[in-house]
Amino acid sequence: MLALLIGWISDLLVGDPERWPHPVVWFGRIIAFCERRLNRGNHRRLKGALTATVLIAATFLVATLLRTLCTLCSPAILSSLQSSIFNLQSSIFTILFDAIVIFYCLAGTTLIREVRQVFIAVDRSLDEGRTQVARIVGRDTRELSAQEVRTAALETLAENLSDGVIAPLFWLLLLGTPGMLAYKMVNTLDSMIGYRTERYREFGCWAARIDDVANYIPARLTALLMVVAAAISGRRLKVRGQSSKDSDNVQCSIFQFFNFIRRYGRCHASPNSGYPEAALAAILDCRFGGPHYYFGELFEKPFIGDHDRELTTADMKTAVRVNRTAEILMVTLVTLFYALMF
């Protein structure tokens, strides 16, 4: 619990410092090395499955070993001190290790900072907006309109609330910091090779499927937390009428809101990403999705929501407020769990 609070507050204050070494960067280099060596010739699907499985397992085992060493190497005087003052079962070094891992695995502050910069950049010029949004999305951005740049940023904000905050905390709850790091390897594998393009379709198939499983519960939990966060932050929950006579926004019940999320969450190509995106589309009363280019190939994605309106900086601020509130709710839930269990 102490490590969680230290790591989370550190992320709130600092984010991901660009010049600091980062585990995800190391993961990316390892994945790229394996992909260059193995993604060729025959049996690409088998080689991709072995690569993903070995890298995820190795990450978990190495993290577990390092955490154990931190516990064993803690000086006796520090262990005695922390036991008498804090009444903790872990060593000081173990708490420090956990706090550092949590700090690096959470990406809430950096994500919000990047999305804000996209809206600032696109307000200055379309080219700046395209360049800025390319930092956080995988799609081709060279031909995006200003509306598409803003939409891409908000879609990423919703999706990565799950990938970058809620899911890591979920796996921290289940498997501790080794599980949290293993999840980041899963997520990095999917973001690098989990595409249905000609190059990655076979080799990245297992990476994408493992990511689907790892995010199944966190994605739906994220949507739930976003709805609660919107209500807490004073956002009235609304849906758009389905008939021509009822085309204006109307205040809806919580059940109608969740029906909207369930209906449009299933429309996404991913079995998970659509749920947080649908939640944000409902909160903002806007439309996400549609066709996009990835690595030069056109992917026809369904639309999420049915109100195609211009997105503004005010929408971004609302989305950021919802994201931050949902993050606080999840940290509170995990902290309460630790407090009750230990």
C-alpha cells in the first residue's frame, strides 16, 4: 500500500521523464530485435507465439527475482526499524523496488500531458497537430483533418486509461509488481506487433490474443469507472435519441448509459478497446471510430456513437477530468483492498 502511494504520487508529480531509462523502452528494443530475427521464413505464427510467451514469462521471473533480492539484501537495522515503526512485512528495499516499478508502469500523467499538447498544437496549425498526435497513435497521421486529430487524441486518452492506468493497477492487485511488469510487456508486444497487417498478421497473432485476455476485465472496469467519474465530476449522463423526433440530447438513466456502452463497445475491432471509447463517446456525446490507415493499409473500423460533431478544447478538459477521477477511484480501490487484506 505504501509503495503504491509513493509510486502513484511520483507519477502525478513527474510523469515519464523522457531522458530517464524506462523499462518499456527496453522491452521495445528486445521485441524489435526478436521480430527482426524471427519474423521471416516459415512457421511465423509459432515463432511469434514462442517469442511472446518467453518474453512475458521472463519479465515476470526476472522481476520476481529482483524483488526477492531486495528483500534478502535489506540490512538488518533497516528491517528492524521498519518493523518497529511501520509494522510492515516487506523490507525497505522491497518497498522502494515496488514504488519504482509502479511509478514506471503508470502512464496517466504523461498521457494527459500528451493529449493536451495535441489540442494546443492543432489550434496553432494542422501540421503541428498531426506531428504531435503521431507521438501517441499508431495510425498514419499525414492526411488527418483537424477534427480527426482531436478525435484520435481523445480515443487514445480513453483506450490508454485502460492500458496505461487501470490494467496495470488491476494486475498489481492480482500478481504484485512482477505481474504489473509482465502486463507492460504484454501491452508493449501488442502495440508493436499485434497488427493485422501483412507483416505482423502471423507473427503478432499470439501477442494480440494474449493482450485481449489480459485487458478483458480491465477494459470493462475502466468504462464503469469512467461513468462513475463523470457522475462525480458533475457531468450529466446523456444519450442521443434514436428517432428523428428525438434528436436532441436527453438526460438518461444509468442503465441506458450502460446500454450505450455495451452496444457500441462491441463495435470496435478490438474486443476491449471499444468499451472505454464508448464510455467517453457517451460522456462527450460525440462519435469515435471510422476508417483509418495503419502502415499504409486502410482499416474500416465501425463508428462508436452517432453524433458527428466538432470536438473542442472544452471536450478535452472534460475527458481529462474524467480520466483523472477514474484513476483516483482505481487507486483508492486498490489501496482499500491492501488495507483490508494486510
